[in-house]
Amino acid sequence: MIKKYLKFIIIAGAVALVAGGGVFLAKHLVAQKNNKIETREPISISQSSVNTEDVAIIAHRGLSAAAPENTAHSIRAAVKAGINLVEFDISESRDGTPVLMHDDTVNRMTDGTGKVKNFTYYELLKMKFDNGANLEKYGDVRITSAEEALEICDSSMVVPVLDIKDISEECEKRLFEMIEDKALPTIPIIISFDGERLVKLKKQYPDYKYMYLVSQITDESIKFCNDNGLGIDFNVNNNKNSDEDIKKLAESDMQVACWTVDDIEQFEKLVNLGVKLITSNVLVP
């Protein structure tokens, strides 16, 4: 009798655990779907009080304040606004196709659910964007391939800034073959949180620029970049990065960029500290 009772308790506990996990997952998915991106009016840095002559804006995921992020539409919107550097994220489909998506899942941006890497490129193309700035203006928005994004950069003569996510070496090879085949008129910038990957890529493809993404500016990260000939791209919204840290970094010999600045006052402060490459969702020339 006691054994039966214990068995019942174990089974009931397992059921409750599974049910609880299911409720948590459901709430998480709902939260992602409810995280709607608002359309924002682009802000021109020409209205700022600082000298912007040597300052360049990097369009974050394309001009994502005006068009659905990481799509052909947001890249074209950035080009139309006169932005010369356009950042987009490279993820991988199940069949190894480089595609544009920031998250590791399609949940937040499309009507699909699941990890990007679990779908073939053809399956990804069946999904429709149900989130993004000015979505109704663009209608039927689908996932953009890296090849299409590079073609737009090529024809528009803008610098592609490629944020390499967790992709396989085979997908990485396909991506760089695309870049090489395009013979882009500008020098691409490759960025990643994986510093060792950047070092390896720099040895394989030395003609491009590479920038190490860091949340916090540290002596170690600066040394790593200096030792390996990398630039550094830091999170300006991390409170641990002091004005002194930023100024010191901006005055160094390495290429320095920051992310993500959507406020004109913050923009002016960074320019005064010496930062010349500023990533933004909303700022335009």
C-alpha cells in the first residue's frame, strides 16, 4: 500500500512538473508574441549641436525604426535614408543557408514558432513576419537570405556589417563565398561576440574589417583586440562603461563603435567623447 502511495506521489509530481513547464513555455511564447515593435520616426543627426562631419551611423538591423528588422525592406530603408553602413544578423537554416535573424528562434518576428536552425530555408520562406516597424506598409514580409542582403549592399554601395551568430563552419564558408563572389565595392565589417572566431576569420579573409562585440570595456578585451588587430564594438548602455573608459577607448588607435543609440542627447555625448561609429535603430544622417 505504501509503495502504491509513493508511486502515485511520484507520478503526480512528474505530471505537475511537466504541466508547470508547459505553462511557463506558453507564457514565454505569448510574451514574445506580445513584444510588438513600434514604428518610430527617424531622427536626423543634422539637428544635433555637435560636429558630425567625421561621424557615421550604422543602421541597426537595417533602419529598424522604419521597417521590419533584418529584412530587405529595412536595408533599403537605410539606403534611402542615406546611411552608408548597414548591420544585419546572420543565422543559419537547417540546410545551411545563411539567413537574416537576430534571435535563435523565429517566434518574436514571424508567425512561426521554433528555432531557426530547425527549419530548412524553404520552410522559413513560408513564414510571414507579424512584427516589425511599419509592417502594414510592406505587407507580405518574408525572411531575407544573406545573399539578397549582400546584393542590396552591392548595388547600393553601402558597407555591410555582418553580425555572425551561432552558425556552423559550413554555413560560414558559404557566407564568405557569397561575399567573395559579389566583389563588393565596399569593405565588409564582420562583428561577433566570439573573439576567437574573428581571429580565425581574419587569418582566412584578411581583406575585411573585424570588430569584437563586448558588453563591457575591459583591459583584457582591449588587449585582445590590440594583439589580434581587431576593432571593438561596445554596449554603450552598460552602466559599467564609464565616460572615462569610453574616452580612453575612443582615443586609442583601434577602430571603435558602439551600440545601440536611439537618443540625440546620448549621441551628442558619445561624439564629444570621441566615438565616430554609432549604431542606431532610428538615427539617420
